[in-house]
Amino acid sequence: MLKQPKAVWAVAFACVIAFMGIGLVDPILPAISADLGATAAQTMMLFTSYLLVTGFAMFFTSFVSSRIGAKRTLLIGLALIVIFAALAGASDSVGMIIGFRAGWGLGNALFISTALATIVGAASGGADSAIILYEAALGLGIAIGPLLGGALGSISWRGPFFGTAVLMAIALVALLILLGKPAEKPAPVQLSATFKALRHPALLTLGLAALFYNFGFFSLLAWSPFPLAEAAKTAGLNGFGAHQLGLIFCGWGIALAVTSVFVAPVLTRRFGRRRTLYVMLGALAVLMAVLALNVDSLTVLIVGIVVGGLFLGVMNTVLTESVMEATELPRAVASSTYSGVRFVGGAVAPALAGVIAAALGSGAPYWVGCAGLLIAVAILWIGRGQLARIDTHLTEEPSDEALALTAADA
């Protein structure tokens, strides 16, 4: 696995930085809110703009990359992340950061849609080893994103944005120098391919379930820094800030990465995908209710966030694997369509969280997340007749597994 060309290592490094963006801003949300005089609801829009643009872009990334090639798509995505991360760091208002995060989301969508194909195409010694390296890079990025965000955010909330821009710029230069031309031209994908895919009942069922599941996911990820900061203040921990939040969400990221790669396959082989989905959604709903009822307890919040990462890692991977097996559609098209739909839920949840919390209290966003998870269970149950196929193929090729992890954790 380690005997790879320099180009593979350059792509792997870029993957680490790109997936760091998932939890990078979590530790600095309270600081941005305080320093820029923004409400929690306004600050939550940093997630909404990023996820909304990422979701819409996902419907078109297959079309774009099949026309201009994976390398160009990859480089354009990296360049956009560099530009908009730097602009976000230089912003003087939360509104500017929200806008620049939207541009960052576009770059991230272009990058993650082509990273796997690029790293496999540049690998030597077989694709399987390169895919293991890719999965390791993905997990590492998810885990260290909040840690870096907390470390740099303890200096200034601008630090994580500038740090990402610098690291991505290094990755961009490395890929320009080291990444060669692809050996084969990709087959063109129609512009309407992802939209037509929504006509498939199984894919639509899973997409809608994922949309409401993301209410739970992002209620936990995006809203939690605020009740954590308040609970720490109530407990008399005046030094509690970005660094401490970074450590907590690093634990969340490690838990998510470990279960998504190692635990999810074991559970699906033993119990099947549908049972695993029902159990994980139910467990997450219970967890959200516990957090809502104990929103003033720092200990409960910390433990709940990390434990939530364990459930979320399994849920992300199994749900995306189900999408891959539910239809005869090309895997890339099914993945892009599903990701586009589910990101709508991810975009709406943070937008609602701050408003609902201001009206009903800090525990309210967790109740909304709990309700979203229960709706997801209901959707899967109602559409169960369309989903029998997802338990008929429980052994995946390494490339399919890596594609599922990419779509799941992007």
C-alpha cells in the first residue's frame, strides 16, 4: 500500500485536507458568533450555504467530469477551495463568510466527485492498495479536521480558514506537478442522468430517508458547539473554547471514521442492511432525546456527541451502500443523485436549529433531529417493498466500498 507514486500521495494529501472541511468550523462557531456580533442562527448558515451548494452541484459533477476529465475537475475543485477558504478568513462579517462558504462547497463537490477515480488511476501495484490508502486519508481528514480547527481557532477564528487555504494550495501545486494525464477518456454522462435517476422508487425512498436522517446528523454536528459552550460556562469552566471543542469533535470524527470503515461491514454481513438501518436510526433518535433532556449537562453532551459518532459512521456507510445496490444505475450516477438529495436535509437542519433554539430553548434542535430520524424510519418502512434488493449483495468490490464511503462522509 505504501509503495505508491508521488502523484498518489499528493492526491491522498489533498483528500485529507478536503475531508477536514467537514468538522473544521465546528470549534470556531461560538467565536465567530461572539467576534462578529452574529446570532447562533446566522452562524448556522455557514453550514447551510456550504451544504446547499454542495448538494446542487452534486447533480452536475458527473456531467462535468465526464466532459473535461477527472484531473481538470479535481484541480478546479481544489482551486475554488483555496480561493474561497482564504476569502472566508479575510471576511469582516458573517454574511461574507456565508457567501464564501458556498463557493467552498462548490469546490468540495467537484473535488470529492473525482478524487477516488484519480487516486485509483494514478496508483501502482493494483487498485485495492490505493483504495485502502484513500479510505485511510478520508478517515484521517474527518478526525483531524476539528482538531486543527480547534488548534488554529484558539488563536483566531480566521486561522482554520487560512490554514485550509495554505494546505490546499500546497496540494494543488503538488498535483499540477505530479499528476499525469489520464490514460482513458471517461464515457460522457448526460446532463439529465442524475435527475432521471430520481424516478427510481428505491433510490427516491433512500434519498428521502437520508434527507430526514441528515436533520439528526447536522443537529448534532452543527448545533452542539453552542450548548457545549453554554454548559461549560454554567459549570464554571471559563477557559473552555475552540481548543476544547476541537478535542471533543476530534473524538466524534475518530468514532465516525472507525465505525464507517470497520464496523459497518461487519453489521451488514451479520444482520443485513435494512435491519442495521432501522437499529441505527432508532439508537440515534434515543440519543438525540437524551441530549435534548440533558442539554445543560456538559458530561452528557460530550459523551453523547462521541457516541453519536459511532452510530453516524455505521449509518452513513450502510445507507450509501444501500443506494449503490438498490438500482441498476451506474454507481457514480446513483451516488451523485443520492448525495444531492440528502444534502438538502443537511442544509435545512442548521438553518432551522438557531431559529428554533432562540424560540424554544437549546434542547429544541435535538428534538427536531429526533423527529427527523423517526420520519426516516417511517419512510424506509413504507418503502420496504422497494428495498429487498439491498440485502441481496452484501459483498462489495473495494472500489464500490470506497465510493460509498466518499458519498457517505462528504
